[in-house]
Amino acid sequence: MYLLAIESSCDDTGAAIFKEDQLYANVVASQLVHQNYGGVVPELASRDHQRAILPTVKAALEQAQIQKTDLSAVAVTYGPGLAGSLLVGLSFAKALSLGLEIPLIGVNHMEGHIYSVFIEGEKPTFPFLCLTVSGGHSEIVLVEEGFKHTKLGKTRDDAAGEAYDKVAKLLGLGYPGGPLVDKLAASGNPTFFDFPRTYLPEYDFSFSGIKTAILYTLNKIPAAERDAFIQNHLADICASFQAAMVDMLERTVRKAVKETGVKRVAVVGGVSANRGLREKLEKSAAKYRYQTYIPPLRFCTDNAAMIGITAYFKHRAGFMSDLSLNAQPNLSV
Ligand code: KG4
Ligand code: ZN
């Protein structure tokens, strides 16, 4: 059976095709319009999804070399995300389900990120811990077989990706800022500034303090010299910020491994593409004897393949949605 998966929760329009658990096509149209605004503009996002969805699905069908009549199920993200954006994908999927008389499978975007470790490469066995670090979420979840998810900790303010994007904005870099900061950090000195690390009880995160610390540090420099200082030390500021971010994430993961006794850790979501985080967790895993599972880069940021693999598991477990499925912008795991 061929399954088409659609993702449109934020600013990427994605379509993927699976045959059982084998990925046949994965197409992502990333919206560039938001770069002019330094963040995602919801109304522009939904309009862009509307323009992109048909060509994206067609491209996926072509990549898989199948016709739409070959499809035997359609999966779609129904939350969390931007209401208008979710509705574009959802309406499209419902229409396809109705027109082709094939089952509709609603997928939670956060579960999609979690199960992205099962698309390709080495897969964890259950139970495992999952660190989801994206532009909208940062959380640690205990994942057990049968779609049993227990949220152990989450951010109390900014998400990790949001912190990256805000710091990038502060430094006059583009949007999304995460990849740009990551690239600059590679050539900077991570100890140039000693930005504060926030450690909270349990497994919660807080990333808003570090952004303020960077702002205060830069504001202390006389105004006439500030721009030149930032330009001269851009890589050092990025490296110092990144060092603090990965320290906070790694230490919390390590604590969760120690206290739950679960030694498999999936790391997913846009920020799992971060080279500094990948390196830090690899070293930590070797030292503290746990194993990490991090998807290939193209499955870290938003994509429909992660929705498709989750739908495959749900369908196999007998799960199906009906046409009353609605967008749930605040859905959680
Ligand atoms: O998972 P994702 O594509 O979308 C959400 O569901 O939010 O994550 C996007 C976030 C953005 O904040 C982006 O700046 C961040 O992931 N990101 C990165 C990197 N690549 C993407 N952050 C740090 N380093 C990266 N290499
Ligand atoms: Zn996401």
C-alpha cells in the first residue's frame, strides 16, 4: 500500500510517500517570504501553503513514480501549529480521502518528530527518551511501545530554536537564525564569553535568560564601538552562546538517563541539526554509556516523511481518523 503524508503546520509545505515503512518520496517546499520579517507571519504562511500544496504533492507522486489513484491512505498533521497553515493541509487531505475513498490518518506533529528516528538509519528499541528541540518546542519525553508518551520536562519560556532565532536577530543575522549561528559558532571561541547556564528542577528548561545575558553584555559596550565589536566577534559570540545552549541540553539529557535508567536517547526537531549539539551528545553518550539516535539532517527540520512513518505505525495499530478531524493548534504529546 502507498501512503501519502502531508505536513503544513508552520512554514514548510511537505509531502512524502511511503510503501509500508519504506520512504519512496520526500518533498519539502520551504517558505522564503518570512525572511523579510524576521519570523513566521501566519497569514502569509497559510497563503503560501495554499500555493505550494498541489505542486508539492504532485512532485512527491512523480518522485515515487505513482499516480494518485495508487494511494491507499492519506496522513496529515492536525496539530500543534498555526491554525491557518494546519487547515490547508488538513482540508487537502480530507478532500483526497473523500475523493479517492481512502482512510485518513491524523498525526500529531510532535509525535511526528519523535518517530522521525524510525525513517532511516539505526532505530531505537522501546522504551527510549526523546529530546525534541524545535522552533516551537523543547521537551524530554519517555516513549514506550503503543504510543505511550510521558512528558518528563519542557521549556518554561523560549524553545531552543526560538532562542537561536532571537539571538540571531539580536546579532543582525537572517531568519531562521539557528543554522547561521551554528555555522558561525564553528569558527569561534566558545569560552570568549561565559554566558549563564540555567538548570531547573526535574527536566525543565529555560532559555530566555541567555538571550537577555547576551543583550546586557552587548549593551555594556559603548554604543560607538558596539557594531564593530559585534562584527569582529560574531563567531565568538555565537560559539559562546552555542556552548551554553548545548551544556544545558546535554546536562538535562544526562540527568534523565541517569534517573530513569533508560539508555537510549532520540534527539529530534530542527535544533537536532545543530553540529555543536550533535558533537556534545555523542561525547556525553560515550562517556556516560548511553546511545543516541539522531535522524539525518533532512528529517530534523519539518518534513512530511516523519508524519508518514508515524501514520504507518498508527495505521498498523488500527488507528484511523474520520472527516470530523479538526486542526488543533495547541495539541501536545
Ligand atoms: O522542527 P523545525 O523545523 O520547526 C518547528 O517545528 O519549530 O525547527 C525549526 C527551528 C528553527 O528555530 C531553526 O532556527 C532551528 O530549528 N534550527 C537550528 C539549526 N537548524 C534549524 N538551530 C540550531 N542549529 C541548527 N543547525
Ligand atoms: Zn516541527
